[in-house]
Amino acid sequence: MSLKSFDKSKYKVKEILQNYLSLEKRGRNFWAVCPFHDDTSPSLSISEEKNIFKCFSCGVAGDGISFIMKKENISLKEALYKAHILLKLPLEELNNIHFDSQELLFKRQLLKFNEFLLDFFESSLHSKDGKEALEYLKEKRKLSASIIKEAKLGFAPTGAKLLASLEQIKKISHDYQFINEGFLLKTGIFMKNTNNSLNSIFPIFQNRIIFPIFSKTSEIIGFSSRKLEDLRDNSPKYIHSQETALFKKTNLLYNLQDLTRVNKEDFIYLFEGFFDLLVMKLLKPNNICLALLGSEISNNGLKLLSSLSNKKIVLVLDNDRAGKNATLKLFQKLLKNELNPYILPIEYGNCKDLAEMYATDSSIALPEPILYIDWIKKNWRNLWEKKENITDIISINQIVDFLLSGLFQKNSKRSRIFLFPELNYEFAISQLSKIFDLYQLIEKTSEEEQAIEKQKKKYIEAINLSSILSREDRGWINNYSGDEDVASNDLVHQYSSILEIIEECKKDYQKLSILAKEFSNWESPLLFQYFENYQLNFTDNENSFLIKIRSSIEDLKDHLSFALEEEQIKTLELNGIIDFLELYYCLVISVIRRVKNYIVSSSTMGFPDKYDLVNQMESEELELKKDIVKIFKKLLELEEKFKEE
């Protein structure tokens, strides 16, 4: 077949478009929300009889191949190849077409290779090699044979067995002659073997349960894997394919093929774990379900969700405190992408997640999703661990400010608030009202009531301003309003070297001995007290950074307890200790000041509360500085003492 002679009639427009859009039959034609303009109701008509589509709003029209070209922004050759994949037409029909792109040729080969892997992993699960994995899925996870088959779950046996199967398929089929070591190293599942071994490469998936990753159009583009429960090695619980021409983890979610069934009224369920999703499929087979590939959703993942006609996202994350905190952060990200957050209010009991709950009792009944704001109203006191009691107004303020930062950009220098330019002002006013309703949960003084109302009016003014400006003008104002000193105030940017210094100290027994014996009271409780109480005022990167520091300091303290047993300090090397303590105390003071600035700038907190808190912080900072002076004075004295000796 040549480009000039390809038969358009066999590329059925309805069969192609149903891979991209949710189609609704009305009369003789099918209808869908047009993906080529900001469509609010189905205006794209698909005629099976004429084998064409046409949008009656923006005017775009064509056949199945032209739809793929426009939607994927690809050439005619690439669109023909894509159509053959979608419609499962023989690729051999394209042999007369010269694909001048080596990248496109490689993608064709990689898809064919992934299809072979999919069959291999599925067969392995139902073989003697996969017996333990299959029992785990059925007995421990309580998954049915039908859901295992529907999800195409598999098992990766030893690497030698996969390599042997590849050699075998090359011998019996001419279609796989492209497979060689160079190709395998580009597939995302093979790595170079640096050990002395018979094989120069090895697969990264071995003795693991396999979850295939499909594109929205059901192409097999990669794999994720989970190690078996009884393996006590130090390997990660989950391993994903490495990045390839097809597999871009940041662009993907698990079970994307479900999105072809989305209509405007559906909820889209977003899970933290694959097994949670599979359980939902058992309980509610018609639900649209996606799962994260990792611990967080990427910006590309959010853009993918925001491009859908349906904007109702139901979060189903873990039941522990970390899961609740992650849920709150996801609320903010969803709002920023004009998505409506919901949550499934499951009563987990002592179970960590939906999968564990189902494995304990498969007769569970699921509740209906509720709005995110209703979930916060029930859980706001327990969203994060507090080191000491803080007032209700402070807790609610943090949650309100955190959620609003998903809708508005603040300029601290000019005390201005701007709605993010990509957001619709009607969406913003609706969410603003819901968020400020959180203040109804607590008792407030008349002064605080007035301050809250005044602050709400500022946000309404920002929304009103955005409603009369074009999107371009709003974008310009937002760029102008940005703070120039954000990077310089970032704690990670300022203190990243402290982790490395702690690691160096842990390796030096003499430094540990000095710190343990001479400076036993070096640690300040203020760092993690303020971090825990006000963690919503720190960025995601800062949160992760401070959690790493906390873990590293706990480990350092374990080392210090052993160093106390050293009888004598033999040499004095203070440089590493000085570097550590300088950075550590600067970090503590920076955290205190970050929180103090938040309290001072709060427009909704009553003056007496604000005054008392700021006084307390300044008093604690002053006492800390006195302790710091004593410690560094002692360091100088020690240095002089050892010089004399």
C-alpha cells in the first residue's frame, strides 16, 4: 500500500474516535464533546454512514486518519501506523510505505516487543513459575480470576527464562529479528550486567508481579512491577519501566484506557495504589478508575485530567496520617487545574487502604463520594501531627490559606492577590465560598469575624478583576506580580548541604565523641515543633527536605549514643562540627521566622492572639540565640585548650 492508494473506507471513523472520546448515540449519528475547542456540550457529530466527523461549533471536520493527525499532531504516515494499531489491522499492509523516521520505526518495534512481553508475563503467571504469585493475588489480595485476566496481570520469572524465550521467538519468527542487545537496552526493562555473568544484560523485573501500563488508546507502552511479600531483600516494593520512546512516567497514570468511557456525569476515581484500583473494579466494575505511578501526581498528569470533559475527581488515598496529608495537598493541585475535588469517605477501621480492607472483608459496601470541603470539615483537627496545642483559628487559617494558594497568587511585597490566569472566575468564586465556609467550624471573636470578612472581600475583588480582563492581560499581571526572592528564601536552596555534613560527621568517630560529650544539649526542639504545627506553610520540596533532616538527625543521635562509650577524645577537629551547628541553628531560626511572618501577615487572626504568639516566638528565638552563644563560646574554649595541650 502506498500513501496515494490507501483505502480510507477501512479506517472506520467511529472505531477510531471511540479510542479518544466518549461517544453518545443520538439518532443516526454519534456525538461527542469536541477536543479541538473549549466545548461544553457534545457538538462533534460522527457519521458511520459517511465515515466522517464534523464539529458544528468550531467547524473542524474530516475522516478517521485526519482526526488522528490533528489530535496527535503527527504526519500522515504516523497517523496511518497509529490507525493500524488502534484498529488492530495488519502492520504488514504498511510495508510499502517508507517510514523515513528512525524514531517511528523504533516505536513500531518497541510496541511489538511490548506485546510479546505482555503475553510472556501473562503466561508465566499461570505457569509453575508463577504459582506463588497467583496464589498471592487470589488468596491474600482476594482478586478474582476475571479481574486478573481483565487487568492482564503477569509474573516476571528469572531473567534467564525471559532471555531464553527471546532467543526462541527470534528463531521461529522473522518478525522479531530486530531484537538484539542494543535494542533491548532501549526497551526500559533491560540493563547492562556489570557482574561476571554468562549474560551481558539482564531484565530489571525478576520474581515480580507485573502490571502492564497502557496508553489512553490501549497500546502497551510499559510495565510496573511489585515484589512478592515474602522476599526479604532490600529491593524497592515497586519498580517501573525506565523511560523509553513510549513510556514517559510523568505523563502517565495507571489504567488510562478507562478514560475512553468517560462522560460528563461520571466521577473519575484516583487511587494511590494499583491494588486499590483493582478492588474498586471488583466492587464497582463501571467506575472510571486511575492510579498514581508513584507517590505524587505530576503536572503533566494534572493537565491530562484537566483536558477531560469530566472535572469531578474522587481521591482514594491511604488512611494513615501521611495519606490524609497527601489528600489535602492534592486538593490544592486539583483546584489549581480547575478540577472539582471529591473524596470517598470510607470507614477504614484499622485497615491502611481499600485493598487491605477488601482482603479482610470482601462484603464491604462503598459510600458515595463527598465534596472535598465536607471531608475537611470532618477531619481538619487530625490532618497533621501537632507538637503542642495551637489555636483553632491558626489551624483553620493554615488550611484556608493553603487551599486558596491553589487559586490565587499572592505578592507579598505589594500586598496584592491575583487569580491564576488559567482559572475561570466562576469556578474561583464557587470554590472561594466553600473554602471560607471552613471558618464556620470554630468560635471567633467579633474582631476575627470582621477580619475574615475583609479578607474574603480582597479575594472577591481579585476574581472581579480577572473577570473583566482578557486571559493574556491576566497572565501579564500575574507575571508582574511574582516575587523575585522566592528561590533565595527556599530552605532547600539555603541549607541543602546540611545533609551531606551530617553524613560526614557520622563517619568520624572523634567528631561524634566531641558532640556527644561536650555538647549533649545541642538539639533544639523548636525546629520540628514549628515544622509540625505549621507545615502547610512550607513547600512540598521543603517538607520533604525537613523530613529527611529529621530522619538524618535521628540517625545521628543513634551514632552519638555509641560515641559516648569512647573513653577519651584523642584529637580535636572542630571544623565539621562548627559547619553542622552553624547550618543547623540558622535553619531553626529560619523556620521560626517563616512561621512568625505567617502569623504577622495573617489578616484573619485577632490582634491579642497574634500579639501573644509573636511574643512567644521572639522569646523562644532570643533564648535559642543565648544557647547558641554559649555553645560557640565553648567551641572556642575547647579549641584553645587543645592548642595548649
